[in-house]
Amino acid sequence: MVLNEQLHEMNPAIKFLVVVVSMLTLAWFFNPWTPAIFFVGIVLIQLVCSRINWKLWLLMMIPFVITAFGYLWTTILFAAEAGGTVIWSWKHIEVTDEQFARALSLSFRVIAFSSISLLFAFTTRPVNFVMSLMQQFRLSPKLAYGIMVGYQFLPVVKEEFVQIRHAHRLRGVGDEKWWWQRLFGMRRMLIPLLAAAVRKAERAAFAMEARAFTGEPRTEFFKPVTVRFNDWVLTALFLTLLISSSILGVLLT
């Protein structure tokens, strides 16, 4: 297997479990070094073991960076008295080293959580994830296939919406000047869109019934998703990063 495809081929259920464990573990550390080191490690793992679009990754990180800066600023300004040495003061505002460390911790935690969440989103196929949940975590087939059908409907609904909007514009409807006029005009598209979605859902239900889908647990799958040796290697790599960042964070505090 190619090295830069390891994360893409990792078992989705195991990867999801690693993400949840990492987030729950990082939530217990209040020093800024642990999430910062973890974030750097996650980026390095993605550089080596994935082939994601880094321009899109940077674009998706922008809202999280803004949120992290907001946590930093508000925590510094409105933090409770935590003692420590005053490192900066302006008028009636005094910032201590304890307050600044806590603010940095919250900011880096947001960035660390967002980085591992984007790692999961960019390297996981949704259909494989649902299939893996059924096979490894025994998720109910009724719920799993319902989620997959709903996910498959999203691009179809988008195409229907575009077609209805173009049809309205060809008839001279939908060219309102003000935003509130366009907002109220949305009901003209929502009703036929809802009717089309109901028809497609009914066809999907008939198709699943025709293929003898009952929702009962299955023993065999058309596309099995297994747990391989490489999955355990990557799991050990993530856990090593989590443990080492936790230890180094405590030592550097």
C-alpha cells in the first residue's frame, strides 16, 4: 500500500474511535503545550500518510483559527482571578501568566480538535464509514441504510433545486431585487422540491423492499470492511502521539 494513502485506507470505525479518544483525552489537559504538540503531530501525520488537498484544508481551518483567536481574546479579557505574575496591563485590565496560559490552552485545544476532525473528514468515505459502523460496531441496518440513503439524496436535492431555480428564471420569476423578497420567494421552490424528495424517497423504499431489505442484522455483506494490520499500526501511531504530547505538555508547563 502506498504510504500517502494509509489514512484513506484506514478502517473508518477505528479511525472514528481514535478521534473520540483523542478529543476526550485532550479535554483533561489545561496547559497550552499538549494541544499544540498534538496539532503539529497531526499535521505531520497528514503530510506523510495522506493525499489531501492542502489548499482546501487551509481554507477550512480559517473559521477555526478565528474561533481560537476569539477564545484567546475573550479569555484574557474576562477571565476570573487566577493569581500569578502580571505580564501585561492596560488601563484597568491586567493579564497574568496564569490567565494567558489558560487562554492559550483553550485556543490550541480548538485548533487541535479541528485538525483531527478535518483529518477524519478528508480521509474517510461516508459510505465506508457507515458500512464500518455496521460491521465493527454493530450499528442497526435500519439506521445505517437510512443514513446512507439520506446522504445520497443530498446531491440529488441540490440538482433539483438548481433545475427549479433555472425554470423559474426562464419564466421571469425569481429576479427580485431585495434580499427579503428573495427569501419569501423561496417557498415557490421549496414546495416542488419537497414533492420531488417525497417521490424519490418512496421509490427508494420500494427498491429496498424489492431487494428483501428487512432491517434485520446481517451476517454477510456485499462490501466487507475489515480491520487490518495497518489499522492497528496507525492506531498505535496516534496513541503514541497522544501520550507523548500529554507527557511533554506536562513537563514543559
